Amino acid sequence: MTTAAAGRQVELEIGGMTCASCAARIEKKLNRMDGVTASVNYATEKARVSFDDGTVAVDDLIATVEATGYSAALPAPPAETAGSGPEGSAPDELTPLRQRLLTAVVLAVPVIAMAMVPALQFDNWQWLSLTLAAPVVVYAAWPFHQAAWTNLRHGAATMDTLISVGTLAAFGWSLWALFFGTAGMTGMKHPFEFTISRGDGSGNIYLEAAAGVTAFILAGRYFEARSKRKAGAALKALLHLGAKDVVVLRDGREVRVPTAELAVGDLFVVRPGEKIATDGTVREGASAVDASLLTGESVPVEVVPGDGVTGATVNAGGRIVVEATRVGADTQLARMARLVEDAQNGKAAVQRLADRISAVFVPVVIALAVATLGYWLGAGEGASAAFTAAVAVLIIACPCALGLATPTALMVGTGRGAQLGILIKGPEVLESTRAVDTIVLDKTGTVTTGVMTLTDVHVADGEDEKTVLRLAGALEHASEHPIAQAVAAAAEGSGEPLPVPEDFANVPGLGVRGVVEGHAVLVGREKLLHEWALFLPADLAAAKAAAEAKGRTAVAVGWDGAARGVLVVADAVKPTSAEAVTRLRALGLTPILLTGDNEAVARAVAEEVGISGDDVIAEVMPEDKLAVIKRLQAEGRSVAMVGDGVNDAAALAQADLGLAMGTGTDAAIEAGDLTLVRGDLRVAADAIRLSRRTLGTIKVNLFWAFGYNVAALPLAAAGLLNPMIAGAAMAFSSVFVVGNSLRLRGFKA
């Protein structure tokens, strides 16, 4: 439970739902309570409820759900479910359904065969059909009858009502015809026909319809349940990625304890091949960390003391000692899982429309079935024809596909996104991605690395580039300035140890000086060298001017009375940013670079990644980024924003679509609609593609579900479908929708 703006928010696990109408009904009952706003998701079998803590208690919410005919409970604490594994309790839910399905199939097949093939209709075959069909209608179809009775007691109707009424009507009619009509006579024949015909209803039985419909619908429910489990598998896998135990250092000894016992500040050991137990900072050792399970990035990341590591990633190199900085629900893995689950439990606008239709659909269908029965009786077609058409209407109308169209696609899409390092916060995000036409890119940390890096080394005639960098790096290594650290890091990258400087001194605002290997070395601004009568030759002065024209920082290096080189330092553009901009353009988006840096730096970066100079907005104060987004929106644009810093949070929240870099600050991640776990801008294009693909899948599903019912109902009412064919088609529609959603699992970055 968390505190929400309107009071409290709680998630309830709902039991007993069998279709979208059930979810719509529970949602309607909860929303009628004072101060309650509820959203019930049929696919995840959960209700997200916000309520006023002063007037409503959790027990009241549970009581309301139970009074509606369903069960409700708070989710079990994490400790109780931690060891359940990715499959959880799914097998227990599927087992009884599988048993009823097998019973229905084994017994219904001969019933259908005898009804369809006159050659199999031996004397008194109809009584064998009754013997086989009765267990199907009574035992296999029992969940439908039970749900229909529960709904009836509460004055409601769901899809189960249609199934129960249809199968019982077919079975009841057959009983009447066998015992009180002529259908029970020896030698009775029952030709199988796809169309209605006039005849004496007392001579016809519909046992094959009752048994066949039950078998087909149970098959649809079973495969639907299995598919729902697959659809949520990505989230379950995410929740179980973490290590189960960890080796903690206690009083100098290594002690293995459950991960749940870790506390912030604990030091724990991670050996090669082991999972890192929780988020932390490396204190001892160096290694390469494989984060592919969490971020989708295939290349291991090198870590040294001081570097942060994420729980559930794998230590692919040497032994390291990590200090825990986040544990339990605060870890990145837990936050990712929470974001994915929040998205799956939410509802897109298209799904809310489907829910509203489902809520009124059942009464309308029952009325249509009664009207069909009345019409055919009035037209003089006979009770048999009228009854066949009415039952077919009841069976084919069940829009289970309607209830599954959105949630299954959303579950698969968000789950696949999590596997690729893309976290979709909510279903409404999908609607936003469709309309976005402009994408604003924050420069520092998004397009660029956000870290000063040595980009060029220019040396005077006769000087060795390696020597210049080595002596400058040795001196800069003693300084904490970001520019100095960039030079030192580049020098250390050569693989040779750097010499230790003597008589080191920091010259405020100008640079550093000291003695390295017997040379009096100066590193810093050109003015520092001038004070020691060292002047840049023409070629170095030109290189320095060219670098500064691009907004980069030029560091002069000299020793022993002469200027020896110029080192160029800049916030380097990420190697993937140019490709990312190309991909964003291919999606129909206009990229705009937004930065607080000066115009020269911004234009240089824009030119490097392929953004037009007209689409550069520079020298913007952090508090003015929000105003830029508002101005673009006022021009009629639908704006997406990619950022990673605290100063981007307001702009991310204002944008029509906010994409937060997962390598950025918590404030930015909370404000964004999509979180990109990796710091790779290309993932932004993948995120928009995946969101659009998921929305497209939802629309295809809804079109199929709506189109199927719209097209099939008139055929059934016209008597052009018998109940068994209607049941098979209805079951297939649900399987089609779920199968179409599962195609999203093949989405590739």
C-alpha cells in the first residue's frame, strides 16, 4: 500500500473472474463506493484501487467484491512468494481446467461424430449420446453454470451466463425430445446440417451442440489461461532474476545469508560467475559485469573500486567486494518490476471502451436471442429452427476476445520491453507514442556521455604524442578537476604506470605545475604558459583556436622552456547517438537538441549527430526547459522529451511523452513515461517502435473481436450457423487474439 494524492492506493488479487464482463462488473461496484476509484484488469486478475482512507477501509473494498460474487485479497508478502519460481501457482490453476477439458473432449468427440455422420447412427444411438453428453454438460461445464448462478443471485449477467443458458437450453431441449417427443424412438436419424430447416422440434436433439460447445469453450479458456501465463512470464522472470543468497563479510569472516537479510552498508563478496545480490558500490577488486539480463546490453561493463553495480547482474570477471547501497524494494530490479506491473495493471483508452461495451453486451445478446426465437416461431419455421437460431446467437455472442484484446497485448509488450531494457510506465503511454512528431533531446548525458573526455592531442614539431600525454597526465592525476581527470584517464589508458610528480602545485583558475621525471611541467590555460615565457607555435595556436570555436576546452602543455602540445577535452558524443538520430527520423520524428551549453558547443554536437542547426536550442537555463516544451506544444507539435537529469524532470513531465534515461537521476526516471535502462539513445527509437507496435496489436485484436461479433451475430440470428459451429468460432476468436498478442515476444531491438 502506498500513499496517493487522493488518500491510499491498494492492489487486490481478484478470484473467480471468467471474462471481461466480470471485471467490468467488479469495477462498476467498486467505483460506486464513496471516494473510491478502481480499475480491474481481467488478464492480470488484479484490481488497482485508490480510496479515501477516512471513509473506506480495505476490508470494505474486499467485502464489496465478495458481495458481487467474487473473491478478493491483499497480495501475499514478498517473503511468502519469493520461492515460488516463475511459474508461481499457475499449474494449480490450470490443472482442474485441464481435467474438465480432457473429459469434455473424450466424451464429446463420439457425440459429435454420431450426430454428424448418419452412418454411425445405429439403433438407439441417441441414448448413448445422452449418456456421454450428460457428464460434459454437468461436470465439464460446471464452472459456467456456477458462475451464471452466482451472477443471477446478484442480478447480473456475464459471458458465462450466455454459455450456461445456451448449453443447458440445448441439453434441456434434447431431454424433452427424447423423453416426451419422438427423438427417443428406435431408428431415429439426425442429419447434420449447417442451415436451419422446417421440422418437428420434438424429433431433434442438440446433444452434440451442448457437448461440442462446452468442449470448444473449455479449450479456448485453457489455451487462454496458458497464454496469459506466458504473457506475464517476462515480469515473473524479472522478479526472480535476483540472487537468492549472498556471502557477507562479518567481523572479517565470510558468511552466506539469504539476500533478504542484506542491509544498506553491508559488504558482500561476489565471485566470478555469481549474481550481484543487490545494488551497490565496488570497494575492492576489479571485474567485468554482464548486465544483459537486466539491460539487454551484450557487452560486459568494466568496474573498478568506486563504480556502481546493479543487483541481478552477473560478475563475469574477478572477485569483487561490494558495499550495498540499496536493498529490497529500493533496488533497480525491484523498481523495474514495479514499473512493468503498474503498466500491465493499467488500462488504455481503447480498453476502457471495450470494458464499457462488455458491461452492456450480455443483456443485449439475451434480448437478441429471445427476439430471434420469437421471430422464427412467428414466421412459422417451427420450434426446432427457432431454437437452433436462438442458441447459436447465445453461443457465438460471447466476446471473450474483446476482454483479452488489450490486456494480453499490453502484458506481452511491456514484458518484452522489460527484457530489452525499456520500461513502459502505463498503457496511456501507448496512445501518446502514436501522435508524437517532435523529439527534444537533452544534450548532456543523453546525446553526450556527460563526462569530460580527451578527444584530440596536438603536438609541436618533433614532439612525441605519447610523451606529451604521459607527462601531462602524470601532473593532472593529482588534480580533482574534471578536465584534469579526463587527461589523466586518457594517459592511464595507455597501459603504462604514470610517474609520480614532485613539487606539485595548483595555480587557481589557470592550471597545475610540477616536476615530472626531471622536467618542470606546466598544464593549463595558455596564460599559465605565458607567465613562464612559454608561447604556443603557430600550428598549436591554430589547433587551440579551432577547438575553442567548436566549444571545446583546449589545455596547453609545456616544459623546459617550450610549449609542447595542446590537449582538447570535451563532453564526448556517445558513439551511438548519430545512429539513434537517424532512427528517430525514420520514425517520422523531428529531433531538436536542447542544452544549457553555449551555442558553439551545441551546434558542434548537433552537426556530429545529424541534427539541423535550425533545430538547436542552446543556452537554456534549467528552469527554462519546461517553457521550451510548452512553446513547442503551443506551436501544435506533439512533443517527446529524452533527458536524464534533475533539471529535466519538469520538462519530462510536461512533454506528451517523457523518456528518461535509466542511467540518470531518480527524479527524471519518476517524471518520465518510458524509462530506458541503458544510457543508449538508440533505445529511445526502440521504445517508440515497441510502443507503437503494441498499440497496433491492440487495435488489430479489437478489430477482430468487434468485427467477429458484428459479422457473426446476424448469421446466427438468421439461422445460418448451428450452435456447435458457433462455439468453435467463438473459442477460436479468443485463441487468435492471444496468439496475435504473443507475436510481440518476437520484437527485436
